[in-house]
Amino acid sequence: MKLNWKSILGALTLTFMTSHAVAKTELNVYAWGGYIPTDAIKRFEQQQNVVVNYSTFENNESMYTKMKLVKGQGYDVVFASAYFIQKLARENLVAKLDHQLLPNMHDSMEGLLNQAHDPNNQYSLPYIWGITGISYNSAFVEKPLTKWADLWSSDFEQQVMLIDDVRDVFGMTLKMLGYSANSTNPDEIEQAYQALVQLQNNIVVYNSDAPQVPYISGEVTAGMQWNGNAYQGMSEMPELAYIFPEEGPVMWMDNMLISAGSTNPTLAHAFINHMYTPQVQAEIVQTLGYASATNGGKALLPNELKNNAVIYPAQNLIAKGEFTVEVDEKTLALYQSYWQRLRL
């Protein structure tokens, strides 16, 4: 049998060219689970002809540990809460942003940029922001909750959920005691720890992956809650109430950063800029129930979302709150030490 080598070579060449054409650039995104609207990712993939690989973590601490372990390699866009940004930047785990590649950042809502955690937004741009307050099942609670201290009531034995976040939990407790949520005073932090020990008999679960679910499933009656997840839970369970505690809520901001190990920083910038388009910003609110970062996104929202006091709290409530900020390494180690003892 005579082989037609020209035909075989042509077929092999065509196969190689076809497979090469099919292969797409990949963008690796590292964030909390269920955190980015699926349609927003799909549109970016179509527009850029790329594949987005979405990896998840449960909390900032596990994200930092992984980033430290791999030295930022393997990820392009990373999400982090405000109080972790300086730490990531100081340890060269994230890269500086090129603002010229982020034209949509100029639509940011007033007051979100140039915060203490990143004064000139050299490393980060806000993604969403919100408040940690209290959710409770009004069908099973006779007296409405009004303050953090209510969670310590014996009425809630084995009925309380706490967010799985050391700074949120200690921030809540410090506010309850009348201190700053960002206290660096060892005596105040120890008092908070002792108060949390007293709360242990009420705690059923720690959850930061989908913290509305334990309320909906009936696993818990009351506890901490992020306002966006509260909105999601109330959509499914009308009897679920949400309040901003009298002692003042803990406030937070989650941000988008580019890993120092990114192999495609230009595409990473394009992704962040895409997340700042009005359509995506509106989808973030509609999907997550959290306030997004831009004026254009809010403008596209229907009035029932734009004027929702859970998503966009009144200014006087915000004024009583306190953003979680970075503390020094020694203080952070103290928080972590107490946290580990609580979780044993």
C-alpha cells in the first residue's frame, strides 16, 4: 500500500493549526464562592475570547495562606477585604495597578476610593461594600433584637450563627463592649475573647460561604449577617428580619487586585475594568444583594433595589459604623491566637 505523505502531512498540519486556534488564553480568578455574576464572566469570555478559571476560598485568611504558599503564582485577579490589602502589598503578593488601563474606575461612588487601606488605590479597586449586622427569624423571636448584646441572651442557646471571619467576629464583640472594632489594645482584645467564650453555648455554626442558608434551613434563629446575604435570605424567607445594631455595625469593603504572579496583567486589568461597567455593576447588586462600587451601576437598578435600606443603608447608620482596617502583625497574631482557641 502506497502512503500519500503529502496528504498525511497536510492533515497533521491542519490538525495542529485547528487545535492551536481552539486553545484560548486563560485568566485565573480567585474569590469567594458565588461571588461574581455568572453572566458577567460569560460575556467577558466571549468579548475577549478567553477562558476564566474561577477558584474559591472561604475567608481572607485561607486566601492569604494560599497566596503566600504559591508566592502569587497561578492567579491573575484576586479578591480581598480591605484590611488584607496592605499585607498583600507589603509582602509583594500583588502588583500595582495601571489606572490608564482602568478607565471605568472614574465612575466610582464618592467615598470609596482613597481609603486608608490603599490611599491612592495603587493596588486595589472596590468591588462591593457593606455592613455586618444581625439577622433573626421574627417568627420565633418574641422581642425584636436591637443590639449585638442580644446575641448573648440565654434565649438563644444553641441558636446563633457567627460569620467565619476573625475580624468580623472580634469587631462585633469589641463594638458590643464599647471599643473600636480595630482595637490594638491587648486588654480590650482579651475582654472580647472572654465575652466570646461566654457566647460559646449559643453558637451553632460559623459560616461565611453562604451565611443566609442556616437561617433559611432553620438551623439557627439569630446571629451575625452581611447585609447582602441578609437581602438574599429575606427574598426567600420574608419572616427573616435584619437590623443594624445600636452599638454600631462593622463595615467592610471587598476589593479586586492583580496577583504579582499574574502571567497576563493586561487581561487582568481588562477583567477588572469589565467588572466596572454599569451593566455588570447592576448585576452584582441584583445577584448578590450588595452595594456595588459605581454610580452608573446604581443608576440602572430598579427603585426597589436602589432605595432598599438593607442594600444601601441610611447615612446616619453608616456614620455609626466602623470600617475594618489592618492592624499590626503582633495584634493580628493575638487575634488569631484567640480565634484558634475559640474554634477548638
